[in-house]
Amino acid sequence: MDHTTRIAFLTELRDLLQRYDAEISVDYDDTSDLHGVTGEAMSVSMGKADRFHGRPTILLGDGWGIEPEGLSRLLKSYE
């Protein structure tokens, strides 16, 4: 995945979340046992799979959710 495609995707995703005041998050049952869960993160995979590395993946944020502000910080890191 080239740099331009990555920037375009992240910008559109951020704008979409802002437009609809939305958040993408992970949920779980109240009775779930989360003992030992570490390294929570949200990511998106896109594009064709590479034989050695799988599909290109972008880490969108640590934890259980994605907010427009986090995507803004991510976009700024690519500049």
C-alpha cells in the first residue's frame, strides 16, 4: 500500500466518523472473562495479500475504540 493511498484512506475514514459523529469500537458481553487480555488495538486491513506478509494493515489506535481525534494524530504522524 503506497503512502498516498494510506493518507487518502485515513482522511476519508476520519471525515466519515466526524460527519456521522460515529466511533468504531470493540464490544464484549458483561459476563466475559478478560483476564490476561493485553495489547488491545484497532486496525484495518486492505488491499491484496502479499505472499510473505499478508494484507497491508494500518494500526488505527490502541485500546477498544477509534475516534476522529486519534485518526487526526495518526495522519499528522505520516506528514
